Amino acid sequence: MSNVKDTLETVQGIMDAVPVYEDMLQPASKELGKGLLTISKTVNIALAPLAGLVWGYEKISSYLENSMAGKLKDVPEERIITPDPSVAVPTIEALRYTAHKEELRELFSNLIATAMDKDVAIKAHPSFVEIIKQLTPDEAKIICSIKDNGLNPLIGVQAVNESNGFLEIKKNFTNLSRIVGCSYPEMVSSYIENLNRLGLISIDTQTTIAENSYYDELINQPEIQLLTPQILSMPRKVKYQKYTFSRTEFGEKFVNSCTRP
């Protein structure tokens, strides 16, 4: 009992002392509170537009109804079927958060249109939904611009020292992002890596295109030329790697299912 009494008295003593510490910390707490309030307001302002970007089912339904009417206008009525739920349901869910991005919205709606045409519905693979969700609008532009499985030039830029050791300065560079009008063409190396990761393209560092003019065009791009003085100032030599990428068979199926003629 004595131990319990001592413990209670100790706790009471701490509780009695709390107001003293609160008074000591009050100015700092008020300033912290003001700072948190300011940050909270800023965060709310930054997040507010998201409410308008998230589509509800009614908006998605209206969009798809109008979109499908146009995409399936040349398909005979007897060929139009209910799309496989494994394709349609995750696509509709994904549209809630990506429909404000036109390039991705088009890929999703084209995929549903493919799934609604009995003659080609088998081509609408459920995995394509997840692929689209992992694309940026710029990456969608790039993969949809590749109309065949031929070779496309890529270059890398290395800074080489006297013992042939090197630093990788730039890799997987192509001017395709500028040709197709990407919003962030400077991100093209990352775009190529992601498309390769998703299995839509294949990078082949052992194969080159015979016609050197394709590579000369890439080497003469301003962003590549700006690297030369930086490398020479190290001091090192500039070395250009020349290789290729091509659309995979999986990438071909993806494009054929998610784009319309």
C-alpha cells in the first residue's frame, strides 16, 4: 500500500507541474501552431483541384457512352458485346483518376472498344489496364507513334579517361520525344527505360542501324552537344554509344488493342 501511495503522490506531483511547463512552452507552441495552420492552408489549396479531377461513375458512363458510339460506329451491331468484366471494371476504376489525361483516357476507352467487338475482343488483355496505369501521357505518345517493329536508333554518351574507364553521362537518348510533341522531352531517357521495363519495347545494345545519318542526327541534338564541353573539362574524351530499340510483340498487341485506326 505504501508503494501505491508513493506512486500516486509522484503522479500527482507531475500533473501539478504540467501547467508550469505548458506556460513555459506556450509562446513556442503558439508559433508552431501558426506555422502548422499556414502549411495546412497551403496543402488544402494544393489538393483542392484534385476534387475536380476525380471522375464519378456518372461522368465516366456519359463519356464512355459518347466515346464508344464514335469508336464502334463502323462495327456491325451483331458484333457489339458486353465487355469482359476483367477488362472493363478495372478500366472504369482507373478512369476515375486518369480521365483528365487525354492520352491515357484514349488508351483506356480504345481498350474497352476492342473488348466490345466480338471479332477482336480476345485481343483486349486484362494486363493492358495495368500497363496504361503505369504510363505517362508522354510515354503513351511515344509507344503509339511506333507503327512497326523495326529498329529505332538510340545513343549513349560516355566520359572516357586515359585508361578507358568511363562515366555514363547519358543513355537511351532519342529525339522521338520531340518528334511526337512530348510535354517533357528532356525526360525521354526515363520514358524509354520505363517502356522497356513494361515489355512494350526492347533495348538492344549489340545491334546498330547501318545508316549513320540516324545517329548523326541524335548526336547533333542541342542537349547532347551541350555535354561535350562538360566532359572535356573533366578532362575526358567523349564517346558515343550507338544501339537500337524496337517494339516487342507484346508492345504490338498493346498498341493494336489500345489504339483505333
